[in-house]
Amino acid sequence: MIDTGYALGVIAAMALVTFALRALPFVAAQWLNQHALARALGEFLPLAIMTLLLVHSLTGAALEHPTGPWPELLAVSLVVLVQWRSRNPLLSIVVGTSLYVLMRNFG
Amino acid sequence: MTEHQILPSDRAPAQFSVLALTAPVAMGYIPLGAVFGFLFVQAGGDWWLAMVASLLVYAGASQFMMIPMLAAGLPLGTIALATLIVNSRHVFYGLSLMNRLPASWSLRWYMVFALTDETYSLLTTLPGATSPRQMALLAALNHSWWVLGSVAGAAIGAQAHIALAGLDFVLAALFAVLTVEQWRSRKSSVPLWVALAAYALAYPLAARHALVISIALSIVAGLLWQARSPAGADDD
């Protein structure tokens, strides 16, 4: 069970950070435009972080199977392929998750 | 949430309906919000906390990210930092909308709060003559789809005992979708390789803290990478 007080604290912190980011350009437009470093990190980090979140969300399940992480690799490849071609997040997620659930339960 | 095209490019009639404009967003937000609510409850959170999160945080990727982090009991500061990084792209949305937002104080700040990827892309496609109230209505409708979906998903999650293994793959699938979209708009593929290397380094060291360690390594690498190519200013 997730502790309610802790969860509320996390939600409040995340809400503040997200709002601050969305509000920043309205209070500090010039500063942002002048700081190449802030911009460069803004370009570098999102792809790195998404890659990390993807890998991290898979390692738990992937390292459990005695036969190797094939279900995870196959399902993620399918999601990437469908998303690359279709640009439809919902379709990609449903197709990939269905394949994964099928492999895990009936494979 | 994700940076895909919601509107067919040829749809910009003079007499548009705000409700029609948000329909594609509803079709994305309600199911995705439901997935968030469902996973949140399944991870051990109360249903109303999922609703509060969607109401107050209202940022898809970081809300999904918060589930494993909450379940693992990570320190508040770590989660705040991860939120800062994942949502940093939002900083650049406001710049292009600066002069178009409502003059009214409360409407203006509500819109700033509600600037998700999808709302941003809809707002930028609106005709110049759109009234501030219509812009705010659009933002509020999108917000309510997200909250509605989260509550529905949390309600289902509170009832259901999942019989199927592997449903939590939706989270990985969502991250894969976001990675693809980041990759599509990348200026360099270095961040992806840096992230993979950082994780490969961090995992054997401390599997439980691999995410935090590899995020920190990526930040350091990003700073070094920028310092090595000080041309940051020449890209525009």
C-alpha cells in the first residue's frame, strides 16, 4: 500500500515543478533565450530520459524468464515499429501490449 | 503527453467547434488516463490520489513515471528532479504562445498550468481570432478528459484482480512511444547511446537505484557533451 501522506507530498512536488516549468517562459523569456546550456540540456535530456525509463521499466520482467528477455524485446520492437509508421500512440500501445500479454499467458 | 499530430492538417474551417477540436484529444486522454488510474491503484495507491494527481500534476509521462517511483518509495527530491527533467520540454511551449493567452489573470494562469503537449499543439493551430474564453474552454475540456479517464481507470483497477500477466507492459509501451517521438525529433542520437551506456554501467552496480544513477550520469554526460561542442549558440 502506498502511504497517503507520502503520495500527497510527491503529487504536490510534481505539481509545483510541472507548473514552474510551464510558467517559466512567461517570467523569464529573455534569460531562457540567452542560456545556451539550459537549451542544450533541454535537447539532450528528453531522449536520454525516455530511453532510460523504457529500459528500466523492462529490466524487472525481462530478467525473470529463464529463457531470456525475448517477449520484452519482441513486444517493444513491435511498439516501436507501429509507432514509427502510424504515429498513433494508442494503436501502438494496444498492439504491443496485446502481443506481450499473449506471449506471457499462452506462450 | 505525446507529440504526434492530432489534427488532420486540412481541418481549419472558419466556424470550428471547440468540442469537435478536442474530440481527438479525448480519444487519446480518456484511455491513457484510464491506464494511469488503473496502474496507480494496482500499485497500491488510493483511487482518489490518482484523481488528485491528474487534477494537479496533469502531465502524462511524468505521472506514469511516478507509479514505479512511488511504489519503490523513492525520496521526494529524486521524484521532483525526475519530473523536472521529463517535463523540461514544456519550458519552450510558452514562448510561442506568450502574446496569445487571455489577458484575464485567472484564465491566463490556468492556461499556463494546462499547457500539455496536446493542448499546446491545438492552441497553436487555432485561428488568430479565437476568443480567450474559447481557448480556455479548449484547455479545460482537455484537462477534464484526462481526469475523467483517470477516475474511470482507478475505479476499474480497484475492482479488478488482474488475471492476465504482463498487463503492466502498457507502461513500457508508453515509454517506447515517447522514445520514438523523441527520436523522430532528435538533433543527435548521442543521448540514446549515452542513456544505454549509463544504464549498463549503473545496473550491475546497484540494480535498485539504476534509474537514479543513470539519470545522474546522463546529466553529467549531457553537460560534458555540450561543453565539448560549444556551438550551442549556432543552431539558430
